[in-house]
Amino acid sequence: MSFSKQLIKWYLQNKRDLPWRNTTDSYPIWLSEIMLQQTRVAQGMPYFLSFTKAFPTVFDLAKADEEQVLKLWQGLGYYSRARNLHQTAQFIANELNGVFPGSYNDLLKLKGVGEYTAAAIASFSYNEAVPVVDGNVFRVLSRYFDIETDIAAASARKEFAALAYELMPKDNPAIFNQAIMEFGALQCVPKSPDCSICIFDDSCVALQKKKVSELPIKSKKLKVTNRYFNYLVVEDELGNTVLQKRTAKGIWHNLYEFPLLETDAEKDFDFVSMRVQEDFFREHSIIGIEECNSKSIIHKLSHQHLYIKFWKIKLKETIVNGINAQDLKTYPFPIVIHNFIESE
């Protein structure tokens, strides 16, 4: 039996029942693919269900306020995905009358849609014979065929896409794409796959050569930067607080946070209290400063590790335009700040 026939047979017996698989409608397929970038299905599923409930059509998503979109996305990370999603929904609703582009090449022109997402939508919605190449596909093909190409190399995607296209049954590309991704997610997993129960245990070259743990080869290591955030959680006599919006490009763009003192290393109480009085609340009388967590919360992003401390600052006077505890919970926050607010 050929590789693709065996793979599809396995898929039909083992596939998960996922809501975006029961349709050819581009909208939920697009939504799921954007959400599942850098995100496991188990984590993404509740968000998909929340979004499709809040925004049943691309028109509903287009009409939504960006803050509402970011609030629903809260905790899923990589927030540029949510902003691009919202802008693309507006483009499709307003410029294309709610109809998604009908081909791989046209889908690529949408904001936030790369080669992988365009291939997924084109094959699942329109049965276009275009292969998906994601981490799962790199892993399955590199192991099965013992391909030592560095998947971090610019040319790797083209090489693997050509191989996947060759293997793909042209009359049913959608099921092949679904099958190879599912196989990578459930069976040919990154670490310690159970090769003894694999359908390819007699034909996988990496298994025969005892190279499964070595493939795929990925050389480029991301340089991780450490950053040190001190959040100043202000409270006045009415219990109101202060927020600011992160408008600069970079992490958490357009999300809200408490006033931030960023330092070059972890700082002690004396340093923070001095900076608070000198640089932040000169016009106010500070009653007290309290360190909420003596040990920094380490929040890991793909290219940055954030060491976060929260400091409570009690003010004597009333804050002009202060935000009360009830309204505070309606703002979209990075998940680490959301969790702090919920724990208070």
C-alpha cells in the first residue's frame, strides 16, 4: 500500500472530531487555522468556540470592536494574530462582500495569511491540490524518508512542499493534508513517539536507521532576551486604579497594563520605591508601597523571558479618571496581568 493510502486509512480510523473539519466554509476554517498557529488544539478549541459564538459570520467579526476581539483572544498569545484576524475580517466583509478568495494565490494576499494557512484553506474549502507544510509535515516526511535538510533553512519549505505534492492524491488533497497533520500531532510526535504501534514501522527509514530522535534537523536557535517588568498597581481612597495601553510595536500591542517600570535586572524594594516617588506619582501622596510577589513571575515568550513583579501603591488622593474594580475586568490584558487581577 502506498504512503498516502496507508496514511489516509490511519486518519479515517484515528482522526479527532473537530468542529472545523465538518465544513468547507472558509470562515471557520480560516479562524481555526489562525488560532492553531503556535497553539495546540486542546488550548485553541475553547477560543474557537467562543469566537464562533460571539462572531458567527465574518461580518460579525468585522463589526466588532478591536478591544472585544483582543479580550476574547486573551491568553492565546501572539496577539498580532488577533489584530490581523480582525483587519482581514473587515477587508473580506467590506471589500469582498464577505466572500473569501477562492484560490491559494489569492488567499496569500490576505493579511496574516501565510503559505501554510493559505494552503489549508485552499485545500479544505476548495479542494485545491496544494500541500500544507507545518511542523508536523516537516517531522513526518523527514523521518519517513530520512531527509536531513535543515528545516530552518529558507529552501526547506519548498523542498518538503514538492515532496508532499508528489505524494498527495490530486483528486482529494484535503484528506491527505488533514491526515499528515493529524499523524504528526497524534502519532509521529516530536519527543519519544511510540514507533512500535506505528503503521510505518516497517517502512520508516529513520526508524530502521535509529534516527527518529535526530529528525527533523533544525539548527537555528532563537536568541532569548531577558526583560524585567515592575508593574505599579495603584489604588486610591475609592479603590480605583490606573491603566495604560501598550501602543508601541512589540509584545502585547494594544493590550492594557498597569504603569510599568522596566529595569535592567531584578530590583529591590528600596530602588522601586525611590523610582515610584521620583518618576511616577510626584503629584500624589503615597501612603504605602507593598511588594506583591517577592519572587518574580517568569513569563516565557518565544523570544523573550519576562521577569515580572507587581507592586501595590496606595495613594491618599483620588485619581482623576480612575478605573474601578468592576470596569477593570473588561479590558484586554496580557494573561499574566489578567491572572494577577483575578487572584486579588
